[in-house]
Amino acid sequence: MTTEDFEKRKKEILSELVKSENETLDNLKNLVTKTKPFFFIEGGTGKVILSRDIGLKIADRILLLLIGKYFAFNLDILTEKSLDINKISEELGGIPKTTLSKPLGILVNKNLIRKPAEDGLYEITHYFIEDILNDMWKKYKPKGE
């Protein structure tokens, strides 16, 4: 086996570990179905409207908000999928930033959300969206399911 063949084969094998954003988007229909009980996106503004029927914990509200922003970005409703803590507070109805700090830190440590730069912006980690939504379904058991 030549060095070139070896390198090619090695990359083929290792590529099974890579989860691209396209794979998340390929699974979009399933993700949308799992999302519907939890929120909808306001068409003109990209505002994420969380369900009032479910008593969501703050960390879960943050996750759903950031998933909604990710979807709104991919719908070309928004030009940015990241939010800073001030915007998260505002979009979640004025939850104090001091109350958001701890859940944001925990979610970052779990890699469910990330701060891609030191600019203070948070975004969902796209390859965990399905896992997050599966967990939400287990925790909150949407009506009719």
C-alpha cells in the first residue's frame, strides 16, 4: 500500500467520526416535528415564541431559544444565530442576567451551547440539537404523544 493510499484510507475511516452541519440539516424534518410542541418562530422578526403550556426550566428555555435562532438563521429570517446574555435575557422575558449566568455556564461546559469567540455570544451546538430535543420529549412529554 502506498503512502497516498494509506492516507486516503485513513481519512475515509476517520470521516465516520465527523458530523457536519449538513447532516443536521439532512435530518431537518425530524427536528422540526420534535420542535413544534416547544416553540414557533415569528416569520418577520425571527422571534422564538416558547410554549406556555409547558413549565420549562431556565436551561431548557435557553436551549430552545438558541435552537429557534439557529432555525431562523437557516430560514434566512435572521442574519445571526448567536445571542449575547443581554439578548437572551430580553428574549426570555427579562430573566435577570445573574439568573442566566449559571445555566449558561453549565450548558457551555456540557458543550450543548458554545461561545465561538470571546465576544460573549452564545449559539447552539448544532450536532446536539436532536439529542436536546429527544431529552425535552422525555422530560416534558408533549400532549398527544
